Amino acid sequence: MSIPVYVINLDRSEERLKAVKDSAKRFGINVRRVPAVDGRALPQAALGDLDEASFRRLHGKNVMPAEIGCYFSHLDVLGKIAGGDEPHAVIIEDDVEFTGDFMPFVEALTRISGWDAVKLVNHRTPLFRRFRQVNPDYSIGRCSHGPLGSSAAYVVTREGAKKLLAALRPMRLPYDVALERGWSGNYAIFTADRPLVTFSKEAHSTIAGRAAYAKTKLPAWKRIGTLIFRTSDYLRRMVFAWAPARLTDRKT
């Protein structure tokens, strides 16, 4: 069974593409490049999927062009998957490296039903609750604490891609934050208990560094709505993490 692996890559990031292709080749993985959206080059007319006022209110910051580019890039790939014929696909960003466990896990995961998306890497996985053992070495579950961070690698079903597209438009949060909010979009998202890819040591964020992020933060009095939203969302996250989920063997 061939499971497509889409890699999001900016035209100017040729070295990143070579690195991820070299990593894929070591494990016999074929990747399909999707040109990333350059948020800095988007005209105002192309920002129909951005709700800038809600972004400021919910996230407490001004949106950065690179965040828009990242978000729109993922929407583009989800659109390809939703409109395609393949029942499952992987989406990765170009700053990851594969492991030997990656493809065996993905193949085992496709034999399980009841999920729409599964994250394959996070920056943190606190208070992890296991829902299903996928293979002898890895399981999937949800975390009561978050956000987990990172949208660098995840698996989706074709129907899951359709649900994500419906739920994630327009852009109101950074993509990595929005992706894991299954409680808001009515899609079944889980995360692997351990990473199936690693972050490339040579790759640095193409979105921004800490200093640039700090400059986008709104004054404290303008972040009251953000505090209210995050408190409410945190409670919804905990309910989502402990709600029952039916993950069963897929019928062949």
C-alpha cells in the first residue's frame, strides 16, 4: 500500500528540500513536494481565509506574514488530499528527518478506523492518555495539557482532510494551535506518544525567531479576550482528552 507523503517547501529553501529527500531516501520513502505559500508575497485580495481581528483577539498578537504562509500552505495540501483518491496521506514540513519507525507506524495506523488525524511529532506531550496501541512500540492518545506545539508531521484520512478544511477556515490562530483543536472542529485528532520524525539540526524556523514574535504581542489590556479564550479552550481540551473515542480495526 502506497501512502503519499507531502512535504511543504518554499521555492527558495532548496537545501531543506534536498535534506528531507535524502532522509526519505534512506528509508525508502517517496515524498511529493508542494510549494509553500510565501505569506510575504500575498496580495490583500488573497487573504480571504484570514480573520485578522479574531487572530488578534484569540491569540493576543498581530499575525505575521510567515504564519499566514504556513497556514495557507497546509490548507493547500489538505485540499489536494480531500480532492484526491487516496484514503490516507502524511503532511510534513521540510524541517524534519524521518526515522526507521515512521512508515511501519503509518502503515499500521491505516489499519485502524475512528481517527481523522494523528500528529507524529510535538514539542511536548504532558498528561498523555493512551487510547490505542498501534504497534508494539507506539500508541496514540490525547493530552490534557497543551498546546502541544508543532504541525511538522501528521497523518490524515481523506475524510479527515475534508473536516479539517471545513473547521480551519478562516485562519484565527497559528496553524499548529488550530490543528489540535478537534473539540472545536468536530474531528477526531490524536497524537503519537513518541515522535516518529525528528527535527533537523540544521533547519531554523522560517516563520520567526523569539525576538520577532515578541514584537507582535499586543499590550496586556488588549489581551483580556485572549485570556478568556485560553481558559475556556483549556477546559474544552481536558474534556476532549477524556471523552471516549472508538478506535477499531478497519474492516478489509
